Amino acid sequence: VDWRPVSGVERVSVERAGRPLTREEMAEPIKRSLLEAGAPSSINLEFSNFAPLLVPPMSFPVLSVEAIAYDAGADRFSVNLAASAEGMQTQRMRVSGRVMQTVMAVVANHRLQPGDTIGLEDIRVMQVSERHLAGPVASDISQVLGQSPKHPIAAGQPLASADIGPPIMVAKGATVVIALDTPGMSLAAQGLALGAGGRDDLIQVMNPLSRAVVAARVTGPGRAVITPGSSPIIAPAKTP
């Protein structure tokens, strides 16, 4: 700018358009450098001091990583990130943060309740931080389709193997038809379910007349079967 102040109180400010680099643009070259430094293959970065570098709006900046420091034990990193593009001087900034190993997990699209049958519209697969997982989680949609939550699951929550099971076919306190099949005889009676269960779950069923309690395997909605030869868990009440 061909300009000189005529006094000590005059100032000039020159501005030009620019755009901030996105978090993803800045993270990608850092990830590559961390992988070369021995970081796990599936990682996400958590910046502790993220401040986007500014580049000309229509430019194609080249980003490079310098002076990398990676502590695998603490999952911490620190690098100098340099950005250069036509029409601008090279900019450098120190970027630090945490390396988070990720795994593929099935997560809920919205809140799921016990009794819901999980369909394709209810779930999606995404990368999640392994640090935040309390135990094994489902990684394939086929593992959870048609299953039902055992307790409420919040939107975005990974579906742990212990959180889901077959849909409830017999509700606690419901009337259930119990069958006993033997080679020469087939009997059916109504009982009171003392617990809830899905297909092939063992539940306790009470005969409301004799008060006897038996273990029965759920075979369908409102139906269960008693294993031939099994003894009652609680014997029939004696009549005076």
C-alpha cells in the first residue's frame, strides 16, 4: 500500500476476504502423521485448543505437520501445523489434543423403549470412542434387527450386547397358556407369568388354582411349554 501517515495518530487497516479451515481439514494431515508415529489405525482427534487457520476463499491450501510429539501412553499429541496457499504467507500454529481410538458400533437413532422391536429406521452404524464404552457393543446391524431393548436406550447411545434381547412375548403378570407334551399325551392350561420373557427364555408360571409354580420355556406370544419330567419349583398347596 503506497501510503504514509502524516501524523502519529493516523492508522490504516487493510482487510481481505478469507475462510476458516474446517476441523476436518486440519485434522486429516495430523491423523496421517500420528499413524506414521505409531498411533492405532482407527482414531479420532479431540483438540484442546482448536482455532481455525484462515486462508483465501478460493485457494487450495497445502497443510503440513512439523515437530510432532506423540505420547502413546497418555494418548496425547502436539504438533506444529503449517498452512500455505497462493496469495498468502505460510501460517503456523501449535495444535495439541487427545488421540481417541474408535470402533464401529450400532447406535440408536432415537430413544428406544423396552417392548420396541428394533428396525432399520431405529439404528445406524458409526465410529465411537472406545474409551466411552463400558463393554462389548454390537458392530453389525444384523446383530440387533428384530431385537428389543431390555431397558430404555437414549438417542446416540451404542447398543451393548447386554442391552438387547428377543422381543418380550410374555409380560410379567400376564395370563399365559402353558403346554405339556409327552409321547402319549398333550395338556394345556392357563397360568400367571411371574416374569417377562422372549422366545426361548425360561420363565416361572404359577397355576392360580393350585398355586404351584413351574419353569416354562416361552414359545410364542402368550405361550410357553413345560419340559416333560420337570418338577414344580413350588409344589401345589395342600388342601385342608
